[in-house]
Amino acid sequence: MGRVRLPSTLLASSLLALSATGCGKSLRPADPTASGASGETCDPSASSGEPLIVDWQSNQRGDLEEAMHDGVAVVAYDCKSLKLLRGCSIDGTYGFMGFSKKEDVIRLQDSQEIAVNLPTFGVSLIKELDADLSQGTSLDLATVLVGKQRTTFKQVDRDALVGGAACAGATHFVRGSFVGAFAMGTSSKASADVSVSSIFSASAKSSSSRVASHRDGDPQACTQADPLADSPAASCSAPVRLELWALARDASGPSAAPGDADPATICPQGSVYRAGKCAPSATPANGCFTLAYEGCDKLCQGGDLDGCERAADEVVNRFVQTRAGGNDDLAYAAGLYEKTCAAGNAIGCNQRGYMHAHGIGGPKDDAAAARLYDKSCLMGNEQACNNLAFLDEDGRGVKRDPTQAVALYKRACNGGRAVACGNLGVMYQRGHGVAVDALAASVFYKRACDGLDGASCWRLSVMMFDHDPTAAARAAKRGAQAGDPSSQDLYGRMLEEGKAGLTADPKAAAALYASACGETATDVDATDPEGCTHLGYLYAHGTGVTADPARAAVLYKLGCDRKDGGGCNQLGLLVLDGNGAPKDPKLAVQLFERACKLEDSGGCGNLGQVKEQGRGTARDPGGAVKMYQLGCKGGDGWSCDQLKRLGKSP
């Protein structure tokens, strides 16, 4: 199959209770909880969340960093508290993707906003600032972000959790964290001159305020950070905000966030995510994310850049899926993307590049696409980095540079783009733009497979089978769950034959083969013809299904038509003897010939046999030997035996 590319000892440890009770103090029963203070409702099993953690204590932040170093961190999150589950993890890793420095001032105007945005110690801060908040004081956060740590995981079943009892209460895994520096302060809501520098300066001068004590990282070090670095500067690596994604709701289902997190799910009902915080709004909590184009466009006209981006997405997606929409609509969408891109929206830059690369709304322009992808990539959009790597690898719109493509794929992979990790694995396995390194390839395939890049799961399974069959089975199973047809076929074979430590289950294998085959699929490139052939074999022999030679013949033909030599060979055997299909020795010869040309060694051997016996063709002993030799060189043991019988060399 071709590479997938874009158009991406158990320890009973105690819990680190980062709850709203503060350090060493318990709140009076009458004190408000975070949800009570916010006045909003929140679904604790929501698919995603992006809580700030600037209110965490230094030791708690250290525990988080340790957990993310040792594996994928797991938390308990219920909207009013956030707990890191020490000793509970997922077998995986995080990469780091730097980006151009982003400075923001986040002003939390009242107790509701503080409680919603700081679910750990927000209630404690509300108590401390209660009098000030009632007199018009806001809690100000200065953030300087220079990169993000990301895992490729998008779906995690609960049975993937490692840690036993330490995982009790787990609800989410840490998909990533945004890192840099931050400081906290207070000011009058009416003040118009609150800036990142003023908050950091005031925080550095104050030693008595608990609010001012919440700071980490050096903003000057962040200013000097290299956006292309593969690790953050030591003084600019403080975790500021987490990306939380929900675990599966039950032991068998996928997590609730199968794709990139939708901002619509980040905030509780009655608030929207804008300007780095969840804030009360009369606008539906999901902004324009479920509104029609007109709703998004209306928000855009009001200055909401997310609305502009989504309005453009509506137009372009409709065109890509149905070819509906005229040039005027597409030109308008292009203008919206350009507007958001100019305002620093990385997604807008990437999407406008996509339009150029695919000739949507105008002629294809790979050079223009490359420029926009480069801009978006530098701003931290991992999809754009992968897209640019694709152009660099193929020399489209830019000078062909496989080495640069490797660097870009790695950057995108570290940003959590699973397909980029898979592309990088291919580069290492083939020695394209980098020295051949099978171990590195397997590492990147593993990261891609973690992120449900099915083709990479298949490649990893094939690489691992001889020396770690259990890991190979695990990878094939994950690829099959991701819907990859080659993984479905491979895992089916493992189940059919009881390999890789699995209990033989031909019935389950049949179901996997059927999925891989995609008998009625219109896009045959999204199927695996070997699945058709292997399912046909089960029907021919009544294994896991009721024996049905005629059904087997239909499936073999389908596999053969889709260029699987094994299907041609098996169909040839049926028609040669009239089993499940009309007897036709001449057709059998043609099928064996096709199978041999498609490099099916068994087909070469069978072609040798009919030439030797003169069935469906004239007897040709010399031709038979040649076919046996081809079959033997291809690994067909039966062909090798025939050569020995005839006294011929392989």
C-alpha cells in the first residue's frame, strides 16, 4: 500500500490531589465549589478540555513534568477539580514542537471566570480576592508560549491504562501541554494598560501576595527561544495550559475525541472559549461550530476570527465533498482565510495553502501553497508542516529536498500529527533523505500507530512479527480498529492461524477479511484485495463459515480483478477442476499466468504443472521447468519439490 498523506511492577501510588481545597487547608462546607461559583453546568465526560494550570504549586508542576517524561499522563477531571493520577499512565511518548512566540494577557473578570478557568485552586483564589473582586478587580494572567508538548494519541481505551489501583477515577489523558512562562497579578477592570511585561514586572517585585507568587519561567529566555528547536529552553519550559482528552466511556469503546479537539467542547454550557479563556456569553457555547454558514459568517462580520475560519471551512468542505459552490463563494472563502492568516491564525494560513495546492477556487499554485504552509508551520500548525514536507519531498513548488522533508515530518510528528510520524518512518525505512535506520522507523511507526494511522500500524506489525509477535499482533489489531484494510487482513490471518500468541478464531478472521475486502466498495484503493482472497479461502474450505465454493469463486475473482495474484491462482484451481465454477482448463491456464505475473509463486508452480501435464495448453516440459524455477525462487516449496523430482536445479 502507498504511504498515507494529507490532501493529520505496578506501584500503588497515591493520588496527587490538586483539588480546589488549596494546600493543607480545607474549605468550610458553605464555601462555593468551582461549578457553584461559575454558575455553569459542565459535563465531566466531555471529549476535551484546556484548563490553565498557572495556579499549580511548583511541586505539582514537577510531578506533571515527571509523569509526561515517563509516559502519557492521566488525570481525573470533573470541571471543579483536576487531579494528576501519579503512577497511572499510558504507554506512549510526547514530542516537542516549538513555534513563534505568542504573548497573551488573559483577564479573569469575576469569580465565575476564575472558577471555570482555574479548576484546581480557583476557589481558593476567589476567597483571597473576594473583597477586591466585588470592587472591580480582575485577576490577570500573562502568558508567553513558545511551543507545545504533544502525544499522537487520539483514542485511548481504558484497558490501555497502566498502573492498576492508581488509575481509579481516571477520566482524561493529557494529550499535550503548552509551555513557556507565565505570571499572575491583579488590576482594575477599567485599566487599559495591562500588558504582559507589566504583569511580569509587578509579580517580580511583590513577595507578599499569594497571587503574585504564581509565576514560572523567564520571559526574556522565551524571547530568545528558537521556534524550530526540538526542545524548550530550560528557563522557558513551564507548562501553562493542558490539553485533556476523554478516555473511553467503557472498556470497549473509543475515546470521545476521535479527531482534533473542537473548541465547542472545551467550556461549560453558557460560556464560550475566546481570548484564551472560557467566558460567559449569550452566543451558544459552541460558537459557530454547529451553526450553518450564515451563522459563522455573521460572527465573522462581527470580528470573530474563528467565525471567519469556520465560515470559509463550510464553503470549501461543501465544494470538496459535493463540488457545490461557485467561484464567487470560493473566492470569498479564500479572502476569509487570508484575513485570518494575516491576523496570525495558523489554521487560516494552512487552509489557504490547501486551496492553492489543490486548485480550489483557482489554478493550482504549489509555490504559493508552500509559502503559506511555511508560515503556518512556523506558527505551530503541525498539519502545515506535514503538508510542506510533502511538497519538499516531491519537489512541488519548491526545490526537491528530502532532507528538509525529514526535518519537517519530524516537526509535525512532534506536534502530534500521527500521519507525519508514519511518513517519517517510511523515510527512515527507505533511507530517503536520511540514513536507513530500521529501529528509528519502528519508533516512528509506533508513534503513528498510537495516533491511529492504520497504515503505520500495519508496517509496524510486519516489522515486529519475527522478533516480537505479541507487539506485532497489538499493532495489527490497532490498525484494524482504525479501519486500515491491510491491518484488518493481517490481523485476520493471525486469528485464522492462531499466530502471535492469539487463540485461533476463524469466524472473527472472516469478519476482518470481509472488512478488508470491501466487496461493494467504489474506491478499490481503500480496500485490500488479499482480504477478498483470504475470505474466499475460508468459504472454499468451510473454515469459520459455511463451505460455499461458488461464493469462494466470486471472492477469488474479486481479488484477482484487483490485482492480487493469490486470488487469480486460487480461482484457477477452482475452474481447472470445475469446483464452484464451470470447468475451464484454458481459463485456468490464463489465471495461473496472471497470478505468476503478479508475483504469486504458487501461481507460477501451478502454471508449471499444467504445462507439464498438458491441461488447457500444449505439453511443454521445458516451459514447466522454467515455471517451477520461478515458483521456487519466489518461495513456493511445492515448486522446489517438483524440480527435485525432475532432477533440475532451482
